[in-house]
Amino acid sequence: MTVVDHQGIQIAFEDRGVGHPVVLGHSFLCSGEMWREQVPVLADRYRVINPDFRGHGRSSHLTDRFSLYDAVDDVIAVMDALGIERAFWCGLSIGGMVALRAALSHPERVAGLILMDTDAGAETAWHKVKYRAMGAGARAIGFRPLLPAIAGLMFGATTRYKNRPLVEEWKAQFAGNHVPSALLCLDALIRRDSVLDRLHEIQVPALVLVGEEDRSLPVALSRRIHERLPDSTFQVIPGAGHLSALEQPARVNEAITGFLATRAK
């Protein structure tokens, strides 16, 4: 992987393929590895930029608070380093939140959006309490005792029952996160602003995907994004929870490539 220094933080990224640029944005507690089933397929036709968000994967550990808009600027710093003016932004969960804010704060850098298992609203009061409690637990005892609960939020019932090796693999990945960095990322998620009332400003085409079994950010949250975007299509992925790109890669790939085939010209 290559790295770019932004705000004193090293942002690691993968750059593969040629063609219209597509920027990927992974979920909280994951890394660019989350897109392993999408990158080879997309790189056959497009230039795929796959960064690790700050505090995740091979990017720098964190010591200071940040906002999702800082994460937007991290991705733009990678684009600048590569000489990329505009790209399709494809993001899942926090990656989708970053993509939405990129479309609003830097519309000239966004050619289109693929929004997966994400939300345009602020965090709910109940979730703030719940996630802060989980964060306090992680700070005290690490992620391992919390892994069953985290897996239940990340994976749908179908995957948990039918693909145990995938769940176990990613539980190990979640456990390997740098706890202070993860807690700062959780803080950024909890403090995020709502952009629901600004979605009408986004004029680029969008594809909104969501796992049918997503417990973290349920189908209704993706549906309201679709209903407020001027030019969007909406699709529910059967048999998938929050990490739909890992759980149902063939269905997700078909949806993404079908969208890009008609929009990325």
C-alpha cells in the first residue's frame, strides 16, 4: 500500500486498475480489506482507490478527536496526491457518511455515490448511550469480551448461521483494532451532524444499497436517504446484515457494476 500524509496522519491506500476513478470507504472497525471481493471485479474496468480511514488498518493510530469532515479531507488528500479530480464515492456505514459529506462539502470532487448500509441522520440518543457504554467497556477490557455483541451488529442472522468462518475471521480483525483510535472514531460517529435536510442539494446519481438484516443501520434509514436524493435508485440485499459487501459479495458486485456501467462514462 501507499501512504499520504495529511494533518500529520498517514493515510494508507491501495490504487488498482485504470478507467473512471472509484473511491471506496469501509465500515467502522474494518479496513480496505473489507472490499476484497469488490476490488478485483471493479479494477477490471475502473481505477479503484481503496483507503484505510484514519485510525483503521494501516493508517496512523490516533490521539486527537476528529470529525467525519476530516475523514472527507483525508480522502481528498489521497485523490490530490494521485491527480484525481472527480470520482465515484462508494461507502459502507461510516464510509457512506463520509461520501455524503464529500458530496455536500466538495461537490466538484464527487461524480456519483454508492451508499451502503449507512445513515444521513445524527446518532439517536439511545444509540449514543449504548455505544458510549460499549466504548467504556472496550477502554477498560479491550474488544475481545465485546466480540459477540459486535458480530451481532455487523453480520446478519443468515451469515452468522451459515458462514461462521467469515464471522470468526472478522471477529479477529475487530479484536485487532487499536482501542484508543477506535474510540476516537466512535466519538466522531456519535457526534456526527445530520445531513438529512441537505440531501436535496446532491445532484449526482446515487445507488443506495442496504442489507435486509442490517440491525446497526436498518433498511428504513437507507430508504429515507433514497427518498430525499433527487437521482437515486434503491436496492435491498437479501441475506445480508451490516457488512453486506462481505456477506453477499456477488449480489453487491452485480448492483455496483450495473450502476457504474450506466453512470460512469
